[in-house]
Amino acid sequence: MRKSMLDILACPIDKYYPLELFEFLVQRQDLDKDTIISEGILFCGKCFRFFPIVDEIPIMLPDELRERQSEMEFLQKWRTEIPDKVIKHGNPWHL
């Protein structure tokens, strides 16, 4: 995900803007100096939903289409990098 996408992304559930970005793995910068985020989380400060960024793709699906098992594995993998507000209070699930 290009970091500059933060300027246009809003929470798909409540349309809250801006989303917080937590970067775990920054792969590279492209030619126009925009940072590419390979792994991270987008977080909505209104509804407390998190949206994982996996392989440069933000997964911003409604709750009923999300895969609990894969997202729990993602949370476990990056547990030491994820802020407590996501780990303990994130929606639709948390650790």
C-alpha cells in the first residue's frame, strides 16, 4: 500500500477519516519517493476496527466477510508491534 493512500482512505463501516497507520514492514520507496507499506494495520479511531495490510494490500472488508483465523494469526505474528488499543480493544476481534 502506498503511504499516500492515507489521504483517500476512510473506514468502510462508519466512513471515519483519517485512519491511523501502524507500519510493521516497509518494503521500499518507489520512484516518486512514496513509501510502500508491505505489512501493517489501518485503525479507525471511531469504531476501533483494524484492517490488516498484507503483501501491500489493505484488507478493508465488512465484518461478515473477514476471516477470523487468518486475522488472529496476523495479530499474533505482529503482537509486539501492535498498539494495546488494537490488541485489547480492536474490532471485530482482539487478543
